[in-house]
Amino acid sequence: MGKLDVKTMISISVAIMLGIIFMVIGATLLPDFLSTTVDAKATRHTEVDNPVYTHATTPGNTTANITLDYDLYLDSLARVISITSAGSNATGDVPVAGNWTNAGNVLRVDGLAPKGNRTLTTVYEFDGTTLTTGTGTVIDVLPTMGALVLLGFGILLMTGSVALGYTRMKGM
């Protein structure tokens, strides 16, 4: 069995310590990144749209169907932030999101006074990552992959250092 010189021993020790540091950092960050990926996914995905729609409603109608530019995020009425009604016929309107039909992006607005024309402004959240193909997947996976790379790099440094020391000691 061969001996290791001081320079090689120091190099191996430093590499092992760096490996441990990378593993600790990766292991520490991994749960945080995983929870970020799962819990805050909506924060990274959603954008707000607030288009203005003018609706002519016939007297007696208390609802209006509006076609939104994008799907509601997660197809949920809870993603409608606000609906406001303006115009001379808007007196008595208390607009609320009544129903969402994903096919055609149709939002039914209830709570309108039975009068004529009004202007409805709808503020809602939609999946902003659908604007660019594949962005949602990258946003979901990237933080976790970063932590796994740190963890893997630490393991690689440690195993490589141990293998280098073993081969040097064996005299190969």
C-alpha cells in the first residue's frame, strides 16, 4: 500500500469538505424549493388581465355573458378579482361572477339591474405561463433541479475524492 503525500492529502480533504458543504446546502435548500414549487406555484403562474367589455342587455335581463381573452386560472370563479359596472344604466348593478364555461372562455355575470347598456370591467387571474410554450414546466421544475444539482455535486466531489485517495494509496 502506497503513501499519500501532504499535497494530495490536503487536496482530497478540501474536496471532501467542499462536497460536504455542497451536500449540506443542497439538503437544506431542497425542502424549501420543493415547498416553493408546490405552494407558491400559483404566484409564479398567474397574471392579471383587466379588459373592458361593453354589453347591451335587453330590459329585464339581469345577467350578461362575457368572453374573456384567457381561461380563468385553474378554471375557478375565485380567480375573478372584481367586476365593476359603469354607465348611465349601471345604477343598481351589483355584478358578481355567476358561472364559468371553459369552452369559449365565457363568464356569466349576475347581479345586473334590468336595464339597457352598461360597461363592465372584469379583473381576473389567468395562467400567464400559457403565453409562452413550456414556461410553466420550467418554472415548476427549475428550483428543485437547482437543489438536486447542488446535492449531486456534493456527492460527486466526495466520492471522487475518496476514489482518488484510494487509487493513490494503492499505487495505481
